[in-house]
Amino acid sequence: MRKRIGLDSFAIWLSSADTSAWAAGYLPSSGRWPCSEIAGLRLGAVYGAEGLVDLTVNGRYPEESPPADELNAMVADYAATVLPKDHPCFFVVVGQFQGGGR
């Protein structure tokens, strides 16, 4: 995982190994996602305080977005380990999916 934390933005890049490990439940913060449609793909996501701003899959803009529930759960689990709770993007990236409040 690579990340960039801006004053009011957050960007995350997950390798194919990262997405596979998450789906298999190898991270302490994740459960298994046995029917993953994202495992093995490379993801890049950029967020602002209002939500997702940009998304790439395998380095390209996808014709069809990956399943939102899986994408949100995966990014939230990874971002929770690096994004400060007082960051403007925390709620839209992590909090709303892991029970955190504003």
C-alpha cells in the first residue's frame, strides 16, 4: 500500500498483492471476502472531504466500477491504519464504513 495524505485529500494505491491479501483475510482488520471481484487488481483511489474523486483499476479508468461495497470495505480497512481520525476525509473514507462518527 502506498498513500498520500494532503490537507484535505487522501490518495491510496493498493497493489495486486494488497487486494488479494485483504480478500483472503490476511489483514488483522479485515474479514474474508471469498467472492471478491477486486482481489488481484491494482487500485488507485483519491478522496476529498465529500467522497471519492478519482478511481483507477490496473492503471486505467474502469469502464465498469468495481462493487462499491467491496471497494469501500477494502479502502476503509487499509486507510484506518494510516489516516488520522481528525482528517477531513476520515469520515467518508473510514468512519461511515466502520462505525466512526463525525
